[in-house]
Amino acid sequence: MTKIWKKYILYFAQEHVDHRVAEFESLVKLFSLQFRCLTDHILKPFWIVEFPNDEAALKYSSRSVCLRAIFELWSHGHTAPEFHKRLGAYVDTHKSEVAGYFKPDISFKITVESYNKHFSQREKIDKIETMDYLPIEGPVNLKSPLVEWWYIEFWGLDPTAVPPVPDDIMFGRLLAQGQRHLIKELSLKQRKFIGNTSMDAQLSLLMANQAMVRDGDLVFDPFVGTGSLLVSAAKFGAYVLGADIDFMMLHARCRPSRITQKVRDKDESVRSNLKQYGCADRYMDVVVADFSNPLWHRRLCFDSIITDPPYGIREATEKVETKGTAKENTRTPDMAHYPSTSHYSLQHLYTDLLEFASKHLKMEGRLVCWLPFHRDDYSEELLPHHTHLQLVANSEQTLTGNTARRLLTYEKTKEYNNDETELSARLTKIPTPPSCNEFRQRYFNNAIESRQERRMRKAEQREIGRLEAIKRGKVPADARSKKCDLNKARFD
Amino acid sequence: MKLSTYNFLTSMAIKGVKVGYPLKLTINKKEVVETEFNATFVERLLPKLDWSAIYSAAQVVELTDDIPAVQPENIAENEQLMQKLHHLLFEIDVLDGQLECPETGRVFPITDGIPNMLLNEDEV
Ligand SMILES: C[S@@+](CC[C@H](N)C(=O)[O-])C[C@H]1O[C@@H](n2cnc3c(N)ncnc32)[C@H](O)[C@@H]1O
């Protein structure tokens, strides 16, 4: 006997499309949901999915950030006649279930949504009227209807090749919204403590979903910065711990990132960010520490590790320098907070990160992190791997020019053993990916410069540019307004 | 720094240090921040904690009347002890103080509630 499952329309935001599948798979696993996906074209903003019941569908929508809304599917057709025939048939065969929605005292609303084609209000009303066979008796209430149906037309994905008729016509009863309101709620624009590399709310939430964060979990970010990844994990109920090499950052004494702000407020901190969102109780601690050195007790075990390691573009990849390479004059006796640092190559950093995760994650716990790539030379073999971790998701976000970063999700599949021989075996299995290896170098398309050299070169270029502009009779734009624009662009 | 975090920190990165645990805690200034008691979370955290370091933290904050020197069995069933552990581990916030490596005496300062575990280049 096959179980009778219900069909649902999943309506996604057409943004970060590549992360959508990964999120769906993580959430069905998080809630142990059974499902059948009836849409094979995953780029489509509408999927038709079967779940055993509404409870399962609601669990999924209670966490999805990619999802706009979920609907109980009443009809789906590729042509208008097919669609109407099926809608009529649905109402006939589901009499007892649907009768309640049609009662005289049940107010309703029908929303018309068309994807990739615009319709006027008049045209939309015409479309609603094609369904006049629905035995609706209640009054219309556009503000707060008791039941809301959506009539949806999908006109393809390509705005330059809109088909003559819609590919899909669907009708469903709104069951629940997704969690996109959280994107606004946790927006960086209103956040107390932010930095140049704070992760935007949407991607942070996606990362927490990839990590399958549950209420009462313990989550760690070894490159915590302003704690943007911990904010979303805490929002989903995790207790959070972070570390960062940057003393000034953790103490919020670095330069403010908002152009409108001259000095940082006294109470800026990762902790105040959590407080802002009502998660103060979930704050464990942040610690100033260099990830390239061992620090944490062997017993410490995390449910997940969520992190955005430094790529060396907007912030330096650095680690405390060892004696042999020390620069001169980098220390004064009272400078305890500033040991000199040297370049921490991405390859070493990811090797350390995977090894750390295999040691400190619980079994089946997840490591979620970003890895930058040049789109030209990306191939899956270049991804770092580890004998104790399995790559379970890998999705791309394109950045400027030819660069992209990939959101990687690893799951711990094997218990870590402190055995020395095993350790060496494990380490040799981490490849040295040539491209992710020196991303920074490739990004700038020149050899690694020290930050000092780079500053000097930039300043020189600026000066040349300024002089040239003056020669051409231009009044040079002041740096401050330029920065303002940059800042705006970043948060729009 | 909470005393739960204290339980996790080591100085094992220092050259020549074997265990680097537990660190010696000194508190100059602390604060009690009331937080919601979550029995499940305390219970889940227990296996990650080292009892001797829990007890030495209790000694520093003079709560040895609340915390036994030896880990009792079935703590999770002892609601009162769980509450006291919650208070010790999550509600006491060390604002100013230091952590000291038991083997080398190297001091890690805690300022504004944040421990600084960085080492200088010649120490690692
Ligand atoms: C891409 S940023 C992460 C930003 C963070 N997600 C946030 O919300 O602000 C990388 C961070 O890694 C830190 N970092 C760089 N090298 C490090 C190291 N060796 N150990 C620990 N942290 C390091 C930098 O100070 C920076 O804050």
C-alpha cells in the first residue's frame, strides 16, 4: 500500500539559487522529513514537492530562508484547460477537506502571481474570474483573510525569451511563509557591531541551516570577527563561542566600518549583537587567539563549526610568526597584544581547519565554511578533503570579475583517534590545491606583497591618478564621498 | 570570560609545554550576569567539561560549598546541583584577571571580559 502524501508548491526567492538545493537537503535531514521532489528543474522558483503531511511541510518552512512561501497544491497544469479541469476535479474529490474554506463566514483573498511577465490589475482580476466555478461564498478580505489562495503563472526564467503561453499554471492554498523576514530582522544595516567582512544576514542564516543548527547546540566560529555567523546560529537556538586573532576587533577598538560613524560605541561587541536580537543567553564567549596554534581542550566537542576564514583580500590572512622569520622591530616589551604576524597560506589554513573539525566535531556534526576560487580553474578535486570528513554540499556564489566563493559543508563521518600513525596518514591525504592555495596572489594577479608594500603601491597609484586627473582639468572627487558610495553599495 | 570557557582553555601551544591544563585563574573583577537556566544544555555540556577544573574555578570564586570536589554520579537528576553548575559556569563573568600556564608561568591577560591567548613569535 502506498501512503497518500500531499503535494505542495514551494515558492522560492530567485536569489542565491545555487544554495537552494543544499538548504532543502539540510532541512529535510534536520527534521528527518520524508519527501518526494516532483520538479527536476531546480532553477525554477516554484517546486512541487510531496510531504507526508502538513506538519512536515510546516517544519520545513519554519526554517527555510530561501523559501518565500509554501502552498497546499490544488491544481497544476501546463495549459489553461488542463489547469482548470484539474482544479475543478480537486474541489470535487476533496469535498470534505475544502468545504470549510468556502463557507459564507470565511473571508478570503486570491493573489495572482506571474513570474517573468507583468500583468495589470485588470488582467489579474480577469484571471481570477476564470475560476468562477469555485464555490466560494465568503467575503473578500485583502488585509487579513482567513484563507488565502494563490494563482501562479510561470513564464520561464529568461526575460529575453518569454514564451507565448505560460509553462506552468498553479493554484494553491497558502500554508505558511518561509523565514525571509529574518533577513530583514538581522540586517547589517541596523546591527550594532559590524566590520568590513561581516556576512550579510541571508548568507549567515543559510550557513546556520547548512550546519543544521538545533536549539541547545554548541557552535564555534574560529574566525569570528564581528560574530555575524554566530548571530544567525544563536537565532536558531545555539550557544555560541568564537575566536579571532584581532584583539582590536574583538574589543571593538578598530576603525568603524560605517562611514557615518567616527568612533565605535563603548558597548559594541559580539555580545551586544546577540543582545540586540534577544539571544544574550546564547553568548558563551569570544577569545583572542590565533587559529594556527592549538588552544582548546581535547574534550571540547562542537555540534557544528560555522566560519568564514580570511581570504586575504579584505583582511589579512595572518598567524603569529615563528622565530626564524621574525621581522625586526616588531616588538616592544609592553606590546603583549601585538605579536608580529606572517602570511598564513590558505592551504595551511584549510588543512588546519579540517583537522580541527575532525577533532572537535561530534559525530555527524558539520563544518560549514567558504572557500574562494577563480572560476576558470575550479574543479572539485581541488576541494580540501579529510579522511574523517565527508563533503555533503557545495554551492557557489559568484563574486566580482572572475572570482567566486563556494559554500562547503562537511560532515564528520569517523571518530577521531589520537593515534600518531593515523595522524600522519590523515594529513598526507589533504591535497594541496594549487588554485585555492594562493587565492590572494591570483586575485591581485601579482606576487604576495606585504601589507606595507601594498599600501605604498596603492598610495602611489592614487597619487598618479590624482595628478593625471588634474592635468585633464578635473576636480578630484574627495575620498570621503567615494567611501560613502562604496559603503552604500555594500549594504544595499 | 565565563567559567565554562575557562574549562576549555589550555596553554598547550607554548613551546615545550606538555599539557598546559588547567590554567591558573586569577580574578580581579567579575560580574554576575543572570541567564536563563537550560537543564538540557548543562547536561549536554557536562561530558565536555573537566571536573577538576570546574572545582578549581569554584575555589577561585569561593563556591566550594556548592560544588563537590569529586564529580558525583547522575548529576542530571540532581536539579539543585545543576542550577549551581549553571550559575558557576554561565553566570559568573570574569571581566578582568589572568590565566597562567601551569608549566611555564606565562600569563594570559583577561581584559574587558575577553581572554587574550595570543603568543609571541618566540614562544610557539
Ligand atoms: C572573513 S573575516 C570573518 C568575518 C566574520 N564572519 C564577521 O562576522 O565579522 C576573517 C577573520 O579572521 C581573522 N583571522 C585572520 N587570521 C586569523 C588567525 N590566524 N586566527 C584567528 N583569526 C584570524 C580576521 O581577524 C578576521 O576577523
